[in-house]
Amino acid sequence: MRDHDSVPLPDYRELEQAEMIARADAFYEEIKRRHTVRSFSPRPVPREVIEACIKAAGTAPSGANHQPWFFSAIGDPATKREIREKAEIEERAFYVDRKAGEAWLDALAPLGTDEQKPYLEIAPWLIGIFAQRRGGVEAGEERKNYYIAESVGIATGFLINALHSSGLVTLTHTPKPMDFLNRICGRPDHEKPFMLLVVGYPAEDATVPLHALRKKPLEQIASFI
């Protein structure tokens, strides 16, 4: 291993095997309660919750520890309205003008999605997630970033889990293209919009498509050699 500065592993706590198994099972039981929803309540969510969850996302591993992500939390109604307007332009091209193609639209049909995205205005928070092509650990650095999509994807998973653990629901929204988010959120051109995360409480009449409840069993997603 090449010479580098290091400190002893600071925070690790070893658990008894019985507790390990119990915690793993408990986490599974909790995380399987997470569902993507498309009906949100306008009830406000404290900014402190969003801040803490974004800090949790920021602890994710990343290529060369460059942490190539930026989270733009949007609660302003006018800004959310503008994002909805711009997103629905792309969604109309996708759904109405059939830009997606029949196979893709057929795959989405069991979820009931269409070009209307009212939740972009209704939900109390939108989080624009940006992937940074350049950066580094220190503010103002312009170094090349590595494993950008992988790093931002992991951080986004941390964020979704943190929000779920806080009692909120989320929706991952990815209109293509999303370049309008750079201008609206004031982000530079070298950052690529990765995802728009819709965050809040579920509406009282929120539903989940039956298709979305179908999860592959362990034997279809894993092997042990």
C-alpha cells in the first residue's frame, strides 16, 4: 500500500452475531416499508429534517473521496412551479409525442404514469441532485472526478433511506433532458442533473400500484459461492 496519512478506524463497533442478524432483519423489515408515491400532501416539513438527511447522504463513499455531488433543496413555491412547467414540457414529449417508444411506454403502463406531474408543486420539498464532473475535497478545486455516476447513485440511496427513516416518502423523478435545473438552481454547466427527488408526507388518499409491490426474491437477485 502506498504511503498516506491515516488514523485508526474511529467509529467501528463490533456486534455479537445474534445482534447482527437481528439488526439486519430489522433493517429489511423497515426498508421494505419504503414505497415510491406520486400523491403528496402539502404539509410542511422542517428544513432541519432535510438538512440532516442531506448530511447523511454526504457521508457516502465516492471515487477518490471527491464527493462529486451537490444537493439543491427547493421549497420556494414559485421555483417548484417553474420546475413543474419545464419538466412537463419534457414529459409531454415523452408520453404524448411518443418520444419514449412503445416498448418503454408499455413497461410504464402498470405504474399509471403520464405527463402530468402535480406533485412537483404540491410536495413541500424538491431536491435537485447534481453530479459534478470536476471538483475535489476542498472548496474551489477543479480536479477531475472519478466514478461519478456510481458515487452519486450511492449518495442518492443514502438520502432516500435517510428520508424514509425520518418518516417521509419520496419519488425519484428523471425528466430528460434536465438541463433546465442548472439554470433554475443556479448550478454551473459542468454539473449534470442526476435526479429530482420529490419529498414530503403522503396524501391521505395516496396509493401504490400493485406492480410496484412486486419485488424479486433473494434467489433471483443474489448467489452465494
